Amino acid sequence: MLQYVMKGGNPLVGEVEIAGAKNAALGILAAAIMTDEPVVIDNLPDVSDIRVLLKAIEDIGAKVERINKHKVRITSDSISTVEVEFDYIRKIRASYYLIGALLGKYKKAKVALPGGCNIGTRPIDQHLKGFKRLGSENTIEEGGSILAQAKELKGAHIYMDMISVGATINVLLAASMAEGRTVIECAAKEPHVVDVANMLNSMGADIRGAGTDVIRIHGVNKLHGTEYSIIPDQIEAGTFMMASAMTKGDVTVTNVIPKHLEVISAKLSEIGCQVEEGDDRVRVIGTPVMTHTNIKTLPYPGFPTDLQPQMTAVLSVSSGTSIVTESIFENRFMYVKELNRMGTDIQVEGNAAMINGVSKLTGAYLTAPDLRAGAALVMAGLTADGYTIVDDIKYILRGYEDFDGKLRRLGANIVAVSNEEEIKEFKQRY
């Protein structure tokens, strides 16, 4: 089992280049199979979720060529089946984007039910409701696959009962090749929704209003090839910004869109950090004593749920009492018991955590319950006295490219290990 072992105490200092947005890339890869012409995608993050989805795309007959670590060419004129039975697809949430893509292009898709991190109930009813409005018949088959099929897809007025990034992107994919006009109301406004829409438009789709709560799509009969570069990862950038704050460091995140990071910058400024914005970079300078604040996760442009664990870790070593309210996922505080083993004082009641800041943390043996919580535990370990070991880093590898390598280049003492001997060697070295 891969683990991270680290010795805390070093402030993070320097520059870190942010990879392409994983959440945008997953939708964009699905969009790429909707044309028979070659599609080149650049700034692709090299993380396990992306590798799983690329393997699934290859397994249905598309040709996938790795130009380099961050660039891929996909040609889908040889797709031979609309059934995605690849075992690992159950391990990632974004498998459901293949339903929208295949349904839009072939009017039929059969895809394994999505998996991913266990952070709460994440039903796909809004996805299926949208497909149904477009004319699809949807059934859950024995063995856990979704079968969606239609004689033809026709544009429709679709009102989302709740804001859902996944449902917005999935319906966007299918509707881009439906006959007539589709309107999605109560649409998600996240940057990766906009990125997927821009990618589809570059392929010849007619999508307007992405980034607002009403998206209008005029369906087209055919999409063409394109070359497209994915936006920077807002969540990875926010994680390193918060790691700088937590370790009292001085880190500049580069290859970012500062506009996407405004809510993070605002909160870090509020607790006393110095934040400086440039054209494509943000610098965060920590302060010896951070103050408390309150956070509530909300759909974009509110505070992202995917940065809630990291911010909770920061507030655990800030003076005073902070309250973090989670309004998106009900199981997102599973990591708190791990932080409390390090000496934090956090009590969870329902969907809120009350955090009484402490002056120091102590290293411990921890288990990452999910992707973003795993990153938060690593941040805590880099701040703590002594050694910290984080288990189950497979979750972290799903969404962060070269996480330990980037941290080491900023001055952290951290390595990935696979056995006790390697842990002993690390402790002898540091």
C-alpha cells in the first residue's frame, strides 16, 4: 500500500505550477469521443482518474495516442460499442459523462454506475431527468449499469431541481447533438462547466450562457475535430495556497486564473495572510498568527466544497473559534477524527464543524478517507511536530499530479513509500 511519510516543521517557500483541471478534463475527454475526427487535448493532468477514463475510452474502440504526459490525441471513428464495462470505471465518479457523450452521438449508452469518493449521497437523478426530457428511456440494469437510449433526441426545457455540476455537464453533452433548442435552468456555473462548453463550441456546438444559471443549446447534427487546452485546476491551486498559509510559508501558484480563486484569496486575507494577485499567478504569504473565520460551502462562485477539508485544517491552527458549514455533501467531515488525533479541537454537529484553534499539532498515523480530505491530512502533517504517515493515498493520486514532488520542491520533507523499510530510511534521513 502506498503511503506518504513526512516530517513537519518546514514552511513551504517558492513557486508551484498548477496542472490542468481534473474536473474539467473528465468532461472534455468525454466530449472528445463525440466526433469521428481527431481531437487533441492539451494541459491534461497526469492523475489516476484521467488514466482510468482514457482506458475506458480506448476499450470501446477509440484510438488514444499520448503525445506527451499532458497531451493526448483521441480519434473516435472506430468506436465499436456503446457499452462501457471496464471494471475500473466504477471507481471514478466521472464515468457518467460517457452516458451523455455516447447518448448524444449514438443515441444509446450503457455505462457502469459511477463510483468515486465516499463523501455522501450523490444521486444521478438529475442526469437521468435531463436525458428523459431530451427523449431518452433510462433503465438501471442488473449488475449496476445505466442503459440510456432514444430513437432521437429533441431539445427541451430542463429545470434542475438542484444545482449539479455533473448533471449540467452531462445534459450539455447530450443536448449539443439533440434536434432543436435546449434550455437548462438552475445550471451550475463552475469554471469547469464553462470549459466543457467552450470545448464543445470549438468542435462546432452552439452553446450560450455557460457560466450563468441559464444555458441555451442549439443542437447540431455533427461535431468536428479540434485542439483544446484545459483550464488550470482551481482546487489544486487552492490547496497549495492554503498549504502556504498553514505552514506559514510564502508560495506563488502559477498557471492559474486568479478570478477562479477570488473566494479563496478573500478568506485567506480575512484570517491574516498576505495575498498578491498577478495575471496568471497568486502569491500567499503566511502570518505567524492566523485569526478565525466562518466558511459555508456553496456552488460557484461560493466557497468550493472540494476545498472545505483543506480550509478546516488551516482553521484548526488559527486563533479563536471558527465554524465551517458543509451545504453540499453530508459525509464530508469524515476526516475530522483523523485531524483530532493530531491534537486539533474540532466538534462536528450535523453539517457544521466548530473549530477551536490550537497552537500546534502532533504527528500521527492517519488514513485518508477521500481525495480532498487526504490533501488536508498531508497539509496537517507538514505543520505538525514529528512524523506523520498518511495511508490510502490512492485517493490523493486520483486528483493531484506529483503531489509529494511539488511539495518537496517547496521545501517539505515528504516522500511516498510502500513498506516499513522505506519509512525507516526516511526517519533516518530526516
